[in-house]
Amino acid sequence: MKNTTLISFLLIVFNFSLKAQDKNDSTQIYLRNAYILDFQTDEFRLGNILIENDIISKINYGKSSVDKEGASNYNLETFYIIPGLIDAHVHLGTDPSGEDNLEVTKQRLNYLLFNGVTSVRDMAGDARYLSYLSRLALLDEINAPDIYFSALFAGDSFFKDLRTKAASKGTKAGQAPWMRAINSSSNLNQLIAEAKGTGATGIKVYADLDYNIVKNIVAAAHKQNMKVWAHATVFPVKPSELSIAGVDVLSHATLLAWEEENDVPTDAALRYSKREYFEVNNPVFTKLMKTLKANNTILDATVNVYRDNPKDTTLIQKGIALTKLAYQKKVEVGVGTDMELDDLTAIAPIFQEMNTLQKEVGMKPIDIIRAATIVNAKMIGKENSIGSIAEGKKANMVVLKLNPLIDIKNCSNIKYAIKNGKVFKKE
């Protein structure tokens, strides 16, 4: 049985590798007669896209009956083009010497790209490894989404976590620039500069820090043009306090449930401790959503990862209920997965999350696509270069066989993934 599974896996990886060769190195690519998603109207419009190198240089709306001379031409009648998808919550490099070794990670990245994911936000790992992968992806030396990653800041007690030791191998967890223990006497300007020097795009505030330290981290990071990302509760700091402190993105909607608790644990290891009482109609949550909206805090909901959580079977329901409330109250919601990438034959985690947002949260398909593209680009701080189909932006797109505004599941029915102006064919 194990041998059969291994052979099937290798055949799939080999098949992906063959398809990865179907990319075009022409400096001009002309996509004509496709239905292009326009975020100005939230509708598909018949039109044509000219790509030069890795940039969308021209968009013309209307039907075209003529190929562009000197370009690689794709007649895409009946096809739909959306922006390249962005998974806002992955973990690619927790253990580069073990389960996240280079060959395995390259297979995972290849899988993501062929499922239309053209960018990812990695939420803490070994920055030495992630920086290397980011370079390979940026230069298209491997088939991979572009990689943006974080440096993790937390209280001393958090660094007992074995994951931090794996991600800091060769140095001491809590003292690595990308995996840093913080206290009230830390020189934040210096430590953030060191974190930025690893190539990190943002600081992930994880756990075991008080409000004043979080607030100071945010101020110092923003001063150096770095984003600040955090769990939706940084024990003992509540979600509303994180938003008021200026954190840009809160991850894990289910952790918003701690807002109604009088006593929040100081130890993040207790973040999934089961609570008997939860009522989404509690006015405290309506007030929380107003706070998030007022401070332009984005919610990285990661609903689906909790579906089968053995520690607390109510986590998924809390996440769904609070994401639904956030959506109803006009809080910006992004699409992150935080799921394992072990089964490369399964439906990609980003589609599982998007399907959950439609079916169980009640989000409209257009809003889910926005969440997985332009909202996620805002999380990273790259909304001016990726996240929508516009002249001057990177040529990161997905060509679909069916209209995703009818059913978000159609986002997984892919003809081509286009990343940095290169076309990858998915059969």
C-alpha cells in the first residue's frame, strides 16, 4: 500500500514537472477575447491583455479578431481571467532540515503555482531558508509563487515551543533576527532593522507580550515601513487592543472569541482551551468589529484549518460565526489557509478556504475573489503591484474555464496560471 501511494505521488509530481515546461519565454504575450475581471465594476468584461516581460502593459476592452505580430498569442474565447491568487497564511520553512526540506518544499510550491497561487505570505519560519526560496521564486528559477515572509517577535516563554528551535537551528531560539524574544527593555528599532535585513516584509507578533510592548513594536515597525501581523489574540492582549495598537492584520477568526472573556491567559499554549460560553450576538463583538473597521485592521480568517481540530470541536463554528459578523460589518477579510501541504493530490487549501467562505460564511463570490487577491495584497503591502488586473501591475493572473462569479468553486477549474508574465498550462 505504501509503495503504491509513493508511486502515485511521484507520478503526480513528475506530471506537474512536465507541465511546468509549458511556459513561454517570449517578451510579449497577447491574451485576446477573454472575460477579464474588472474590480471597478466587479464584473467580467470582454477584452484583451498585452503582457510585456512580467508587466501588464495594455488592456483593451472589446473583441479582437487579429493576433499581435511578434507576440505569443492566446485566443481565450469563453475563458475568464482573474488576478493571481494569494495565500495569506502558509508555513513553508518551519523545519528546513526535516519535513520542510528543499525537494519537498519545491514540490509544494509547484503545486501551489499550478493551482493559481502566484504569491504567498509565510507566517514565520527560518528566514535564511525563506529568503533563499524567495529569490528562486522571484527570478523564476523554480516553479513557485512569489514569497513574502515574516520575522516572529514573542515573549521569552514562547521559545519553549519546539517549532521555534527547528526554525532557528544553528543559533538560539529567541536570539535569531527572525525568531526574537522581546521584553520591555528590548531595543526595538535595532531588532526590527535586523529583522528587515533578513528580507522579511512584516513582523509577526505571536504571544506572551503585553499591550504596551505590542504598541511599541507596531510604532517601530511602521517607522521602518514594515507591516505588523499578529494572532487575533496575543495572550494576554485582546483583539480590540491589538487593533487599537495599530496591528495591520489579525489571523485566526476563532481567536476573536477571546474578546468577550474577562480573563485572558498569559500563556499562548492555552489559546485553544475550551470555553463553555460563546455568543456571537454579544454586543462586545459588534463593538469589536467597529474597532477593526475604524482602524483598517484586516482579518486573515483561516476558518477551514480548524474543521477537525481535536483540541476543541467548537473552534470551526466560532471562526465561521465571527468571520460572518466581520463580513456583515464591512471589515476587510482576507484568505489564508494555514493548512498542511502533505497531500498534493487534494484540492488546494486555498480553494477549500474559499469554498468555506461562500458556503458557510455567506460571502459573495466577488468578495471572496477580492479577499484572495487585492485584500491579501494589502496585507503584504504590495497592492500597488499585485492583486488586481491593471496596466502597470505584475502579470500575475489565472485563466479559468468557468465563471467564478456563479460559483466560487469554479476558481479551481484552471486552464492557465500566469506568474511574472510566464504562462503555465494546467490540464
